[in-house]
Amino acid sequence: MSISERVEAATAALGEWLPERPVAYIVLGSGLGRLTDLVASPIELPFRDVPGLPVATVAGHAGKFVAGRLGGLPVLIQAGRPHGYEGHPREVVGLAVQAAARAGARFGVLTNSVGALRPGSGPGTLALLADLLDLRAPDPRGRPPRSLGGASREPRSPAPRATFDPALSALVEDAAVELGISLPRAVYASVTGPSYETPAEVRMLRRLGADLVAMSVVAELESAAEAGLPVVGISVVSNLASGLSGERPQHAEVVEAGGRAASALGRLIVRVLERVARGGFSRVAPDLRRDQGATGRNG
């Protein structure tokens, strides 16, 4: 199947399964799946039952969708994600984002576990992704001018880079202040992986201005921009990068730190959803007023 056909198949599967149109779409990274425990009346759909979507193979990624109500809003949660280093093209990594937007999601929250490049951020703390350095290796499979439309005769031209939504980011910051949760803004470096960085690479990233480093989120951010879906990025610091702690990073450490931070992350996301439900995010407030009280299966 082509990418566009895979998106259409995944959208149809989600639409048949969802009990109502989701307002919020949330992606949970390594070890962060406990947030799904907070969902009211949850239903689950494994990735393997969604045509066109690859299964999750990395430890700490449940590989399922969970739908229900959270913070007063209908939500679609993606517990786990595929990665480019598993052999997936970037369009496939972001395929679920496209499907979620087509299934009705109005905004998204992208989370992941990251390594801290500066000693001030300890494992289990949260950070707001404010800007990024895209240091991923070029995709040898190439990328057509329009990722979902196949080949195009239109000439390539510079396009704005995908960024996190400023208004949504400000709303998350306000919610963190209200809850007393530390949420510093951070510059995020995205690398291909799957290996952890060497001490020399860590020093390089710091000199480039990065505060955090990991191997996810950017493909999803790009897909969200293509779908017109505003998103915010929240990271959980899982470990100090190589050369800062005296120990070598381990994936088990990433998953464990994610579990420790799950409570704070859950409280923050619930408060954000509550604020959106009260009309705190102007971009979706008119839709919420129009849909107030409406339910039903989204086919």
C-alpha cells in the first residue's frame, strides 16, 4: 500500500472503533503508558489490528490505542510508537498522527523520554519542548514534495519548519505553574539512533544549544503540521547523557524513570485537558461549543 492508502485504512479502522470523535490525541513514549490508567471507560485497540500501522517493538511501548474520557474531553491515546531506527520511513512513523487528525482530533500532546545534556535536569523531571535541532540522518528512501500525495510535478520550494504550537505550549506552562510542577523550556535535539550518544557527541550537542536529546517526536511533529494539527511536546528526563553521570545509559533506566514521572505527567496532562474543556485553547474552543453534548460513533 502507498502511504496515502495506509493513512486511509488506519483512519477507517479508528473511525469504526472510536466511541466518539476525540478532541485530544496523546502519544506516550517509553515507560509512560501508565497515563492510560486514568482514562474513564477505556477501550483498547492493538496496533496490530489497525491496517497500515506498524507494531511497536521497543520495550516500554505497549503498542495500543486507548480511547475514553480524560479531563472532561474525549481522548485518543497512542501508547507507544514506531521509530525510524526500527526501519520505518518517516511518513510511516507519523502515520498514526495523520489518522488521528482525520478521525477528528483537534490538538495533540507528544511525549517522550529523553536524555539530559545538562546536569541541572535529573531523571524523572519534566521539560517543555520549545524548539528543536533536527539532526536525524537523511532518509535514503527519499521524500516526495507532498508526503501523502505521492509524486508531484510541482517544484520543491522552502517550507516553514514544523514547530510546537505557541498558544498550546503557553497553556501547558500555565497548568504546570498552577500544579507546582517544574517545567523548564528546553531545546530538543533529535537524532536517528538507536545508539546512545558518546561523551564527545554530548559535548557537541551542548555547544549547538541543545538541552535534551532523544530519537523520536520530530516525524510526528512534521506529520501533525501536514495535517493542520496543533501539538505540544512534553519530555520526561530519563537519564543524564553519557559523560555526565559516570554511568552508561541503559534502556531499562529509561523505562524506570518514565514510571516515576508518570504521576506528575498525568496530573499535568489532565489539568491541560480540563483547561481546554473550559475553552482555554482558543483554536478549538468554537468546535467544543458546537459539539457540546454531542456523542455517537464516528464512522
